[in-house]
Amino acid sequence: GTVLETVARRESPSMAHTITSDIGIALTRGRGCRVWDEEGREYLDLTAGSGVLALGHGHPRVTSAMREQLDTFVHGGWQYGCPARAELAERLAAALPWDDPVLLWCTTGSEAVEAALKVARAATGRRQVVGFLGGYHGKTAGALTVTGNAGFRAGVTEIPVAGLSLPYPTAQGHLPPGASLESGHDFGRGILEHPDFGAADVAGLIVETVQGAGGMQAAAPGLLRELRDFTSRNGMLLIVDEIFTGFGRTGAMFGFEHENVVPDLVVLGKALGGGLPLSLVAGPRELLQAVPPLRQTSTFSANPVACAAGNVVLDVLRDERLPQRTAVLGDLLVREVDRLDIGAVRLATIGRGLMTGVRVEQAPTADRGAFTRSVIRRMRGLGVLALRGGADGAVVKWTPPLTISEEELLRSVAVLGEALAAEAA
Ligand code: PMP
């Protein structure tokens, strides 16, 4: 259509190719789990804007809180107190697992990861923070050192630290070579036997309880407890990046709650701001205060409008019991996908809650990634927006708003089935 071409034409000359995509849809309106493009075409949105819109697009309680704050006060800066931030701080402190938590407010997920790396180094006096293969923590210079995808580091910057990634044992048993859940020692072998540094150089490990950008891989049961042991025994911090998994998405308020583990640091972002940038690092006072005063500030941190939205996001999560509901819907999604029967295609579901991936294990063509890309294109033609993930690009990702209706969820699976059948025909 002409309008679609116009948006693409207007944007493409100035758009850095580091962020362009080949999807080509301009979204102009959203409500609940539906979005509309510039030509008025309606889609069911399985992406929720990279997992941000936990309550869906234009949730009336969120937009009215934003509007009220917008009409009152938009930006003051970190040098001044902020009522919306104060309220949000009290609520987050009550939801987090430490007696005396301190919150370091930031703006984006990557920025909060950067801050967490600084805290870990300052608190331990050690230099390295180590991530996991397939892990994603952002593309800023520091976050890249722990993002477990060497491809993202290639050709962009000289990384002054090792960039080591440990194997990430997954719930589905896709164990990378060398990984073992049998003992903490095996698990940490990459660190303990590293040629350039030893355990005494490692400030902490950073891990997602379900890898989001990595393709909806849930950690193997027990992994987090094992990491808790390993880090405690070796004087390292356990940093759990809950930017994607936090605020109900895995079927619990935070992913680490599934294993009853208390991390040293938790990084939060995405859903909290209700669609506006808002992130933070949280942890016990003695760790957070290791960074000297005023050494981690940011102009736009804890924006009042985002904080006002955050308070409502927490209200609605509680009032509508969304974490619990998400666990139920995640199970329903898996059951529905399991019932699909598409001749030459074999599927597996991975992930947890509404952070679920449908992996094309076997396709009629050799290139499963290309097959999956075509399936996603067909789904879009049938009115469902999904994104692709996984190392081989063969995972269709379900990260819809947690408010998605059962009927919408079932329809999304039916559309997947239809797209698979058409593509396999
Ligand atoms: N950590 C995780 C687990 C993420 O999913 C993301 C974003 N996909 C980030 C960090 C980076 O956040 P941002 O894009 O807001 O900088």
C-alpha cells in the first residue's frame, strides 16, 4: 500500500542500519492486545513491544495515571524528590526479597545493567562479571561484555574484559557442550579454569531466569539454586536480570521466586514504566552503597510520568492477579501448541508463562530459520504479529500482554497452525 511505503520511504534515508528491520509495518494505534498499522489493518500483538506492555496497549488505568502526571509535572531531575518515585520505591521495596533494599534508578534496561556491573565491581573489588551463552543484557559497551552472543560484539568495540560466557543449561535439556547440572564445580569450570583470570577476579554472574532475546529458553530447574551456591562459595554476586522476566511474565512476580532464591542484585525495566522507559538496580544496602555517592546518575532516570505509570502497573498486577493468571495461560498455550498436528513439521515449546517460544524442531526444508521467517510473515498476513528468536532463528516468540484473553491466545495458536500448514504445503 502507498501509506506503508511512504512511512518506510520517509524513515529509511536517515535510519541507522543498526536498528532497522525488514518488518516494514508502521504501527499507529494500540488497544489491549490489538494494534493497527497506518492502513488501518488490525493485528493481534504477541510482542507487547519487546515484552514491555504487560497490561496491553492503552490500559485505561495506566494512561489516566500518565495523563494526570503529565498535566502536573513531567521532569524535575534526580536532584529533587519526586512523589510518584517515592511511592513506587515503597512498593518495590515491599515486593523485593531484602530487609533493607536500596534502589538505583535508571532509564533503560541496558543502563541499569551498566549500573549493576559497577555495583558488583565496587562491592567486591573484583573486575569481571560473567554472563551465559544465549544471554542478553543489552548492547551498550559494558552490557555487551556479559551478553552471551559473540556476534553482537563482533566489529563494534574493543572489549576490555574477557567476555566469557558460561553454558546455560535449559529446561528442555538443550545442554551446550561442557554444561552439567551435577555439580557447582562443573558448572563454574569456565571460570575456575579460565586461562586469563580465576574465580578471585570474578565480581559476579549475571543471568536471566528465562532468556528472552536468546529465544525464550528457560533455565534448567535447579540452575538458580546452583548459581546461588556457587557464587556464595566463591565470593561472587548473583545478579539476576529480570528486565524481561520481571513483573509477572513468567507466572510469578519475579523469575527468581520460582526457585526461592534470593539474588544479590536484581535488574528491572521493561514492564515497570507501562510503556515509558524506567529501570533500576535493586539490592541490599551494603552492596548498593559500595558505589560512592553521585557516581551513577542519569538525567532522565525515574521520570515522574513513568513512575506514576509504574505505580498503576503494580496495582493492576496485584488486583487482577496477573502473575497467577499468566502461569495458567502459559500452560494453556503449551497445551494448544502440543495439539497442533502439521504433517512434516515438528514443534517444541520452550520458556515459561507468557514468555514462551514455539521452536520449529523439524521443517520440510533444511533451513528451519528461513522456514520460521516465512511462517511469521504468513501469521502477519493472517493478522498476528510475532517475532522470531533463538540461535538458529527457528523460534516463534509469544510475549503478549499478560492481559491477553483466552480467546485471543487460542486464536494466535490457530493462526500459527494455519501459517505452518500453508508454509509446509
Ligand atoms: N536485559 C534483558 C534480559 C533484556 O531482555 C533487555 C532488552 N531486551 C535488556 C537487558 C536491555 O534493555 P534495553 O533494551 O531497555 O536497554
